[in-house]
Amino acid sequence: MRTGPSTEFPVTWVYKRENLPVKVVAVHSVWRKVQDPDGAQGWLHVRLLSPKRAAIVIGKDIGALRDAPQANAHISWRVEPGVVGLIEECEKGYCRFETEGRYGYIETARIWGDEAP
């Protein structure tokens, strides 16, 4: 992550965690100003970003991954805050969340990510 939209700007942070979600907050040519889950902002070149939708589990409690996007659906897995996964099929206040080959539906209020509602 850089302080500005060019290689001329200094690097402020190096991300090493795969699929860590970021929110794009501004665009300048091939650069994207992003915000990470901790609120830090800076610039990344588009080649460093993935088109995959990712999210991180937030909150203080263990999150439930359910078989269907419903509050009364069977709980398949549980995920701790800080777990990162890929999201898709967001509907009815839930997103399909996959991490390490396990998946289920998690409440959108329990995740943070670029496209998490």
C-alpha cells in the first residue's frame, strides 16, 4: 500500500494475508485507493487486487455458517472473528461464505468486505 497513486510514493504497508478484503474508495488510472478492515487507507495498483469477492468475519462472538440463508437453518460450521473467506450469492441478509473448503451462509452483519451488503 502506498501513500499515493504512483510508484513514486512511499510504501506504507505490505499485505501478506491472502484474500484479505479491502474496499475501493477512489480510482485514479490503474491505481485504487482502498480501505482495509482496520480502517487504514492507501493506494494499490490494480494488478495487486483480485476480482474475487472476499470478506472477514467481524464481531466478538463465533459466527455461524448455515445450510441456507435463514436464521433457523442448520448450522454446518462455526467461524471465529478474523476468519477470511470468499463470498457470493448474497440474499435475504446472508452471504454464501467459503473458507478452507468449508462453506455456508453467514449473516451480512457478521462480515466486512468490498461487496458485503
